[in-house]
Amino acid sequence: MVLLAVAAIYFVSRAADREGYHFFDNVDLVIHEAGHVLISPFGEFLGMAGGTILQLAVPLVFAAYFFVRDERLSAGFVMFWLGQSFINVARYAGDAIVMELPLIGGGIHDWNYLLSATGLLRQTVFISDIFYYTGVGIIISAIIIGVIALAKEKQADGL
């Protein structure tokens, strides 16, 4: 119960600090950059999107794995990471017009490229908000799933 509360406080505070940079952002960055390399053989557009694709897919796959195994508490904990990762993407996507975030190696800004290529650059704030509020919803869901899982464990222990 204490670990769930600590995780909830951390990730809710992370969600509240939409522009901040935190520990899990470093984890996301490594996976994001690997996504470019892994998906680049499928073309320039997908290679650019590959960072975000892998960054969201990795925690999603782990959460799905735990759900399939009916390990709800573990799934809830991984969902915290998934929600945080969406918030991290929101920050990057929201930077597509101003391009103020430092980039690894000073390369091309993924989201400027993606939104320009699709004619959606003017929708940067809206797209960023979609990622952000999806992340917040996932974090809230993680808390609910964790509380329900702990309640079920406690009920099973009491029987």
C-alpha cells in the first residue's frame, strides 16, 4: 500500500509539472532514441515517428503482459510509467513550433518534422494536449487499478 501511495504521489506530481524533466524522462529518452534506429528501415517518416512509437509501446507491452497474466497490481505500476511517457511525448510534441528543447546531437526535431509532413504543425498545442491528458488519464487509471488490486489481495487474505 505504501509503495502504491509513493508511486501515485510521484506520478501525479510529475503530471502536474507538465514542463519539468524527471528521472523517468531519462528512461524514455533511451527507448525513444532506440526506436529511431529500430524503425528507420521502414522509411523516413516512420523512422522519425519510431522514437515516440517505441517510447509508448515498451511500457504498453509490459502493462499488457501483466494484465494477461492477471497481475493487476504490476500492470498498474507499469501504467504509471506509460502515463508519464505520454506526458513526456506531450512536452516534445508541444515544442514542435518553437523547437526550444535540446536535441541529442542537434538533429532534426521529430515532432516538427512529423507535424509539418502531415500539415498539422498549426495543431501543435491540440496534439500536445491529447498526449498530455491521455497520460493523466492513464496515471489516474493506474491508481484505481492499484487500489482495486490491493483491495482484492486484502480480501483474499482475509478469507
